[in-house]
Amino acid sequence: MARKIGSRYTANQILGRGSAGTVWLGEGPDGPVAVKLLREDLASDQELVGRFVQERTALLGLEHPHIVSVRDLVVDGNDLALVMDLVRGTDLRTRLERERRLAPEAAVAIVADVADGLAAAHAAGVVHRDVKPENVLLDMQGPLGPGGAHPALLTDFGVAKLIDSPKRTRATKIIGTPDYLAPEIVEGLPPRAAVDIYALATVLYELLAGFTPFGGGHPGAVLRRHVTETVAPLPGIPDELWQLIVQCLAKAPASRLRASELGARLREQLPMLVGMAPLDVDEPEAESDEEGPQEAPAPAVPGEPVRRRGAVPLVPGAKPDSNRDTHTSMRVPGPDELAGGARGTARVPRASGAPRPGSARHRAAARRRRITLGVAGVVLAAAIGVGAWAATSGDDQPPQDTHSTSTP
């Protein structure tokens, strides 16, 4: 059912729902638009409305080919909405769930587009704060780029900052999505441009591997890994590309590349990635000692695509929707909690088909190896014994006459 948004826009059809609000296909004076209508409880927060108005100039000034432009901000009664350009396509999460992982050339081309958009935003003093596949749109009507990738545009600028009001979060809450949160945010420091670089490097890792480097298990364990663990090597990609990922996932914000540098360095990698097939690695499973219950994987349904894990939602019991928006807030872990986790390398990706360490398959394989080695040892010992017996027994035999005789 159509509804009016302010005096200039009409929302005609729901495109998706998320934790922050609902996205509508709308119509404005200049044609079709996308309207993100924030939740009513957010619209009734006068402090947030004030921040909404304050951010108007910054958000309306963001113009770049790889940013979904905000055309208008509407405050009308109980309605609080961002009116944005309509992108004819899908979001990156949908493609990732369909293909599980992308060929390196396409993955790098998409992330380079997003890095270019972030560079423009950072130059304007705007930090996104919630970079993730759900917030990257692929323009299906745009020209194909390297690896057959459609142009990528970053959307939802300003939403994290608008929701993250002092009254709502104070210093004890985290705004964002666990899998993509930079360690300085987990430790309660103010988010700056470097947090977007960390999140974007996490997205690149996920596009290549099919899973995030520090994800899996309880959200608290995910946050702890960001602070205490280093990223595990991802086999099968050029070392120079891997070093870019490692640098942008550095714990120290100052060690990461700037968005403009990252975009340029990624495009330099593209010629080396032409024709390279998607990586063939399996996702490491969550450790058995993670805090909180582990969710059993859903059984496969014949004829339906397998749903892979993306970001870990922080809203208990949240129902999936077309937007899969997991952006929300949670408590900042204390120093003792962060120190309680394992320190070292994050969960190491396994070669495709290899058993998970500690699993029944892994124990059975180890048992077979032990049996094989034991049998080989027995056979070797027997062979040595037979050889020794033959050598010593040969010394005890009387000499044989090898000359032939003839009877007269």
C-alpha cells in the first residue's frame, strides 16, 4: 500500500526490512527513488532527529560514482527517512550467498570500487562505520568490469552515526556488525576512517574465502578475536594481495592503508588475477570452547541453495529478511573479557575436503596413520631380522664344491 513520505515522495513497495528501518521503492519529483524509513522509535527520539538535521549537509554533499547518493532527508511527523538514488541490482550479500565465494579478479574489482567511494567520503569527513556486503549494491545496469564484476556502490552512509547517539549508546555500547568491527571500536575508542578500511579488508577476505576471518560462534567470541588474534593465512592468492589484506587488518589503525591507497593498490593487482578460479578452501568451524551455545547447521534441503554464514546477528531471535541487516548495538567487553581469549593466529582455513582438527574424521585419519606406521614398522623390523638371519646363517653352512665330477 502506497504512503506519502513528506510532501514530495510516495513510497509504493517494500524492498527490504532491517534492524534500523524499512527500505521502500518510491517516487519523487525526479523519478524513482529508494526511501529508507527509520523505525518509529528512532523517529520519536528528539535527540536523534536533531542529529539527523545536523548531518543533512554532509550526507547530501556525498557525490561519487561508487556511493549511493542521498537526495534528501525527510522529517515529517513520525516519519524520519533518507531518500536515496535507486540502484537497479542486488546487494553483495545476495551474490555471495548464491556463489559462496568470488573469483579473485571480480572480488578485488568490487572492493576497489568501494575503496574509491570511501576515499571520497573520508575526504569529506564522513566515516561509514558499517561497511559489509549488505551495504554494497551491485548495479546490474552498469558496464561490466574486471572479472565480469558489476559496478559496486556503497550505501547507508550516516545511518550508524545517526543511531549512535550519546543517550542511546554512551561509552558502554558498540554500534556495528560483529564480523566487521575494527579492534579499536571493540576497545571503546571513537571510530575514525581506519575502521572502514578494516571492515573493507574483512569483506575482501570474505569474498575470497567464503567466510570472515574472525567470525563464527558467539558474538562475544567474535569481538574478542578482533582484538587478540591475527588473521590466518589464506592459501592460493598472490603474496602481494595477501600482504595488502594483512596490512589493512592491522590492529593499529595507523598501520592500515588509506582508502585511496587501497583502491589504487588493488587495481594494480588485477592483471595478475585474470582467469584465476575461486579459492577451494573450507571454513574452519567454531572452537568447542567458545562461550555460548553453538548453533547446529541446518540440514540441506534438496533443490535449495545452501545458506552460508555471513555476519553474526546480535539481536536474539531476529527473523531473516531480504536486507539481512545486522547493524545494532551491544555492550563493550571489559578488559578481563578481552584478555580471556586465545592469543595467536585465528582459525586456519582448511583445504577443501580436509577434516576439521578434533573431529571424528580427523581422529579416524590419525588412527589410520598410526596403524599404517605401526604395520610399516613391523614389516621393516621383520625385513631387517630376516636379512640378519640370512647373513648369519650363511656363515654356519659347510663350503659347497662347485666343481663337477664324472664317473669313469
